[in-house]
Amino acid sequence: MATIEKNRDAHRGEDYTQDGSVDLKGKPVLRSETGTWKACYFIIGYEILERMAFHGIQSNLVSYLTRKLLEGTVTSANNVTNWSGTVWITPILGAYIADAYLGRYWTFVSASATYLLVNFPGMCLLTLSVSVPALKPPPCSSKEEGCAKASNFQVGVFYCALYIIALAAGGTKPIISTIGADQFDNFEPKEKNQKLSFFNWWMIGIVIGILISYTFLVYIQDNVGFSLGYGIPTVALAIAVLVFLIGTPLYRHKVASGSPLTKIAQVLVAAAKKARVPIPNDPKELYELSSEEYSNNRKLRIDRTPSLRISCRFLDKAAVKSGPNKPWNLCPVTQVEETKQMIKMIPVLLATFIPSAYVAQVNTLFVKQGSTMNRSIGPHFDVPPASLGVFITISMLIGLLVYDRWFVPTIRRYTKNPRGITLMQRMGAGFLMHILVMVAACLAERKRLSVARANGIFGKNQIVPITIFFLLPQFILMGIAEAFIEVALLEFFYDQAPEAMKSIGASYYTSSKGVGYFLSTFLLTTVSNITKKHGHRGWILDNLNISHIDYFYAFLVVLSILNFIFFILVSKLFIYNAEFENPKMDLALETLPDNEE
């Protein structure tokens, strides 16, 4: 930080950022000394280690719950998805604090300190709960019947540790990606172009962290023990925060601009009060602050959009000059437009819940499927079921690299869109792939059950003589689908959110995943209960060899088709913010060499 201060006077001729970025003292920052990829390396480095720690717990959790705590199929799957849902829902609070009060950096630093103070003991407690004889369940082979179950105290300690970790994550997940995107100035063509690639490379960093967890950590947990398998993520988490803090002198920051929820509420109330007041034909007659006021506060002014197919036009009434000039009765046009931008994303958010529920199957039913199949490779090595997730990460990593380095530069020559295709088109391609994932999972399960019946295998713990690699298509297709969806969702909710509400926009992304996990719990429980009525055996039992998970996957196929139709309707009605999806945006992109993308 001191270096930046000393060099300022020597660089008076250089350009300062124009997007309102400041340093930690609130002063303008030079492009040459801050931000861009040199800052993002530290941010992505943090995310690699943090995701390794998180997925080191999540990826094999269902195996621990079934093998060690002896939970049934539905119970263990639901406990995994409920915990994961909590992890992804809690970030809403952190996003609100970042946009309203502390700013993204200080919210993240405060949350990270809390994360370590709360999460580190949580991780340690989790490690102890699988290590200390008094806290861990009694030893039991997965092939034994009638094993002694863990005591209520032991189960309580384990879940207490898990949910401490979940709650501690709330202040960091929606903010870190936003901080990374903030390092690029939208008013500088080269940086704006680099920002288009940031989210792809951000996701590549996440994939690398997940890859380590699905290979190294899962192997440690299955073959060495959960003590070391949970101890390593504990250390990784502390290193991750240190990596982020080292990069502090390079970061650009955005100033907090007050409570976004209050601003939205003011617009809704003011519009409701003037429901019968006509909107003037001339937008200049609407209330708006002067350009100087926005400039002095380093905020961006947004012109009125005359019509939005999804957002309610009646919100413009909040800016009609009628009645007292008070915040809950009269709002400037920019505040109204910010509210419109947040509201118009809600239908898109709704369309993401069911696809997020499909992702939950990877760490639950997909793993349970694999545990009943032949996992042997040679005489002395068995593939951990959760390790098949590595094929998701590999296919996702390859997909992201091909998409960023080949597909986008090629296709944008024809579409004239800097992103190649729109964010909605990218999402739609991923949602379509999800349908294929569930079809592949259904067919694989039908094949597994047919082999089991042909060999007279109906026991709960009997292994079906079919290789676990028969499940590869559903894992590979899921990775390709996520290469399209994950980046598109994260970038969409960040870019389409107003500048003052970027963290809240990013929390839409985390909320999508959180609600999706809870929806998975609801669907699995509901289907399990309904199919057991009237004396029927049911589709989802603790014994997968007499279950019909293939029927459940077929049910998800139907849901995914209906959801895809809904998404198509939403995408047809959605209007992008002009500064993000204008096909003529940044004609300079056409002249930039590919290696600067």
C-alpha cells in the first residue's frame, strides 16, 4: 500500500480508473499499479484452496454418513443436501453487509477472520469427531449387519461441527468473486475485454480446487482415514486467507452505498403510493439527481429504460414528482432503474432452482450408485465412489478452456457479441445438457438393476458385477453442462446487477445453489414417501439393489424438460442491460489479439 502512495506523484500523467474504484483510504487508484490479473492471481489462489477445503468435506460426506453413522439412503442424501443448502443460502447476509455498510473488501476480511475463528474450530471439531474414540462412531465394516450405531452425543458433535462450517461461510462466498470482477474497469476497453474472460478463469480455479478434493482428499478419506482427510482442509483454509491478504496492496475497491434492500423497498413503497398517478411522456420530467452529485459520490447514473417486458413499468411512478420530496415517496430515476435490474433477474433465478437440484445428486445418489458396483482396478486398488467426481471436474476444465480460448474468439466473428453467445444462450445450452445427464443416469441405473436381477443379487450390501465406470457418461455430461451453466450464472447475476448491488447480485447465484439443494431434499423425501403408499415397496430404499432410482431419475428428466420450457419463455422476455449485451460493444475487441483476451 505504501508503494502505491509513494508512486502516485510520479505517475500524475497516467490514467486513473473511471469506474469509481478507490484504494483502502478512499482515494482514486491508478490502472498501472492496481487491479487486473495481477490482483486476481491472489483472489483465484484463495478460491482454489477454499474450494479444496469445502469439497474435501462435501464430496465424500454421504459415504461417511452411510458407512460410519449408518444412515439410510434418503436420510444421508438429505442430510448432505440440507448442509450444502445452508452453506449456499447464508451468503445473502454477507452480501447485504458488503453493499450496504463495510464494502466488499472489509466485509470479506471481517468474514474471513470470523471464518477462521469460527470455522477453524469447526473444522478441528469435525476432525476430532472422526478421530477421538469418545467422539467417533464405533468401528463397523460396511459388510456387517447389526453394527452398533453412534450415540446421540457423537452424532450431535459431528453435525454441530458441520453447521458451524456452513454458517461461517456466509460472509465470503458471494463477495470473493465480486472482488475479483471489480479489478477490471468497464470504461477501459482492454480491461473490459479481460473481464469477459475472468469468470471463465475464476471457474477454472474452482475446478482445480475441486479436482484436488475429488482425487487426493477422497483417496485419503477412504484409504487412510477421515481424520487426516478432514485435517488437511483445515490447514488449507488458513493458507487460503493468507494468500488473499498478501494481495491486498493490488486490490481495487468499491465504496459501500447504503442498504440495497432499503433502496428497493423505498421504490416499491413510493410506486405503490402513486399507483394512480400517470407517468409523464417526457422522461426529463421524472425526478433525478444531478450528474455532479453522482460524480462526487463516485456512483454511476442510469438513464430511464422506457419499457421492460419483465420488470413492472409501474415502478417509474416512484420517480414522478408528486407529493412530498421524501425517500419513501420520491426516488430518483437511477434508484428506480437499480430496483428494476434486481427484480427482472428473479424469473431467471427461479429457472435455476431445478437444475441446481440435479447437481445435488452428484454427491448423493451418484455416489450411492457407485458404492454398489465393482470398483476394483487391479488386485489391490478400489476406486472410491466419490472419486468419479473427478471426471466432472476434468470435463468441466477442458470445456472451460475450449470455450474461452477457441469457441468465443471463433463464434464472435459471426455474432459480433464479445462473449460469443449471450449469457442466456450459454445457460440454455447447459440446461439442455442437464436433461441428457438425467437420461444417462436413468439408463445406467436400469442397466445396473438388470445385471443385479440376472445374477440374483438382491442383498443390501451385495456388489453388482458391473464396473463403476459404466457411470462415466453421466459424470462427464454433468461436467460439460456445468462448464456452460456455472460461469454463465455467476457472470449473469454479477453483470446484470447495478453497480451498487453487485454483491447482492452475486448472492442470487449462491442462493440458486442453496435453494436447489433444499429442493433436492424436498423432491427426494416426497417421492420416497409417495411411492411407499398403499403398501408399495417404494422407489428409494436403503437397499439400492431392490430400489428404483431409475424411476426417480426419469421423474427428474420430466421436470428438467418442463423447466427448460419455462427458461425459454423467460429468456425470450428478458432484456439485458445495454452496457453488457450490446453486440456492437467495444469494437476494439475485434482488433485485440487472442492472447489478450
